[in-house]
Amino acid sequence: PDRPPPVPRRVLGVESGFLVTSVLSDARARRREFGVETPLELPFPTAVKTGTSKSFCDNVVVGYTPELTVGVWVGNFDGRPMRSLLAMQGAAPLWRDAMLIANEGRSRRAFTAPSGVETRELCPLSGMLRGPHCPAGRHEHVATKHAPEQSCSWHGPGETLRLPAEIVAFRDRPRREVAPHAGRTIEIASPEHGSRFTIDPRLPRSRQALRLSALVGAAGVTRVRWGVDGRAPRGG
């Protein structure tokens, strides 16, 4: 027998829902992980999330516009794992095709912020309002009832940075100064000494490269050459 449609029930506030949508529709935030050109890039505003199970049994992509939602699953019906197939490679291209077809003839409206959300220029590091000493600022959507009112107190004059005690404690040791220790001309700043890293089998190796940085305390040094176990890298 036919069943009546379920009664809609709101499980997330309007402001919170829009903020989540804002994050999921930010193409710039995905570029560091997936690159510039991906199947998630569409010619109209879309919020989207990918997912890959650890055993590679499931690829899931769910995305939506203000008018419709499309979800795609890729996998074997008998539960067998796939061969290291990520959602970006398996489900995402199908999701893109489905979204393009489903949006044919539609208005392609943008997501509209509700009245309880506003835009503020924040310090990307502290999350407080950008202060006069912050090296950079970023405009972000914030819920009006939770909007920060205090200017950033972490950045001070002369590029000084004062982290709160709880963050310093979390790092297990005080923050390094913006110069090498006395007597050292060049010092590795990142990765820190003793760091250990594990390769994630779900992600391409090209997306798991380490960012190297060094502190140089000698005038006139314009180039740093990196090496591993005393050997220079190829082309280095």
C-alpha cells in the first residue's frame, strides 16, 4: 500500500546549515587536497562531499544546489573491495555528469545567506577580527550570535606572535622563534625534529608530499639546498 510521505523535521539550524554549505561549496578549500581541476568543479554553485571507505569497498559523493540533491555510490554489490579506487576517481565523475544533466534548464541559483549570518574579516590564525598587526585577513561567513567582537590579540608589533598558554601546552613546547638558535646559520623549521609520518593508502602519493621550510640567520643567503641522509635530491 502507498505510504504517506514523511513529515519533514529540521535537525540543523538555518545558520548552521548555511555555514556548512559555505564550507562544502568552497572550491579553493579543496585545491590543496585535490588540485585545481577536479570533477567537483561545476559551472554553478554546488556544495559537495566525497567519501572513501578504508577498505576501498565504497565510493560516495553527495552534493546539492539550492534546488536539488544528487548522491552517487560506486562499489561491488558483493562487498568486495575495489583496487585502491578513491571517490574522487570513481564516484565523482559520475556525480558530475548527473549534476550537469539534472540542472539542465534550471535557474542555477546561488546559496543565499540567511539573516542570522554576516561576513567579517578575520585573522586566519586566531579566528578573531583582523587586527592592525595581522599579516593577512580573510572574509568569512559567521553566525551573528557567535560573531567575534575582539580584535586579534595573538599578533603584535614587529611580527611577534603570542600564542595562548593552552595552545603552547598542546604543542608540548614553546613556539620556535622566527630566527635560528644562536650559533646556527641555517636550521630546519619544518618538519620538526623527531617527526614521524605515515603514508595514507587512500590518497595519491603526489598529494602526500611534505612542506619543507628553513630558518636562515645569515645575511646574503639566497638559496638553501635540501638533502636526505647526506645525498642531494635529483636535480638539486
